[in-house]
Amino acid sequence: MRFVAKALIVSLTLTAGVAANIAIAKDGVQDPTVKARMELMDTIGMNTKILGDMAGGKAAFDASAAEAAKAALVAAAADIPAKFEVEADDPVSEARPDIWMNTEGFIEDAKGLETAAGAIDVASVEGIQAGMGAIGGACKACHSDFRAKK
């Protein structure tokens, strides 16, 4: 299996898992700061899914929808450091305390997503396919270090 295909499968799997977990977790959230973070991650998951569905052939390529998803993904990724600036917790939060113990590493991972999202070429399906591995990799890197396993 080609690298691009493997990367696409990984990123689509991550996206589906993130979207499902966020949707379930937001129902019981109490802390408004944590809820805002979860909503931001929901935005990231939703827009990654739009691009992933196009890349995987689950949705028809739509240049304007791809551009809008890319723009939303870049903006949301850029907002991650600000949303996690204040240490807050909630019983349903999946954020690990490591975020605030290794802020530099967390911000570096967030910037990795912003860079990957900004670099994706959404002018064609092939461009989206080529860029999804980097987006999935950026999500995985951060989640491996800073997201609790629930």
C-alpha cells in the first residue's frame, strides 16, 4: 500500500475517532473554558473530515468547500495555544496536565497542525490526498503527548 494511502487511512481514522469522542464528551462538560476547547477541537475534526472525505472519495471534490475547510482548519489550529492558555479541568476533559507542564511542546504540536493545514493544496483531490498525511500526523503527535486515553 502506498504511503499516501496509509497516511490517508490513519488521518481519516483519527478524525472519525476525534469527532465521535468530542460529540459524546461535550454533553456533560461543566467548565466553560473546557467547553470552548472541545468546540475548537470539534471544528478541527469537522473540517479535517470534510477534507478527508474528499481525499478518500466519500465526498465529491468541491474546491470552494475544500478552501473553506482549509481556512477554518488553519484558523482553529492557530487558536489552540490561546484556548489552552488557562489551565482548566473538567471531569469529561481529555486534556492531560502535561499541556501545562510542557507548554512549549504543546504549542509546537499546535503549530505543526497549523503548518500542515496551511500547506495543504486544496486545488485538487490529489493535492488534498497528498496533504492529509501531514495533518493526520500533526493530530496524532499532539494527541499522543497531550490527550488522555479514555
